[in-house]
Amino acid sequence: MRGERASAEQQAHRVNAAAELLSSGQAVAEAARHLAQRYRLSERQARRYVERAQQQGRMSVPQPSAAFTVKLPAGMLGRLRSYARDSGRTLSGIVSQAIEELLERVRAGSDGG
């Protein structure tokens, strides 16, 4: 796996492991050595995870994504693409947020329908 970037899920697990080691009282160097051995990382990379854990603490672990096809009216898709470009966001991110907000309203009993 050398040279491959860790997924967001792997990164979160590694930062969380580093945070646990630090909270258990391990020194930074000791925590980095432990992470390097556990995840087969260089000590330098492990140290980066430990430093990240020091700065931001535990991270939420992202859920894996799955693809599905949605058909939208062409005009709506055009507006969505423009919004994504202008806001610097992805279509997936925008649609995910919109669906999450819809589901929250439905759970709260105010789906508007």
C-alpha cells in the first residue's frame, strides 16, 4: 500500500487511535511509535496523526458512500451545477445536505406535505 493515500475513514480511525493513546497518558513520541507499528506507517506519518489528534481531538468517522442515479429537469440540473461551481462544493455534497435536511424535517413531523 505504499504511496497510496489513506481514505477519510482510515484517517479518522488513525487520528482517533492517536487521541486515545494521548488521553491514556502516552507521550507524543511513544504514541507515534505505537501508531506506526499498529498501522504500518512511517514514524513521520504517525507523528502527523498524533499532531492532528492534539490539535482537533477525536474525529467523526465518515460513512461509506454509495452511488445512485437521479433524473432531474435539465433546468434544475443547470442551476445546481452553477450553484456548485460558484460555492466551490460538489453536487454530491449539496444533494446529500438537501436530503439530510428533508429527512430531519420529516422526522420532526414538518415535511410540509
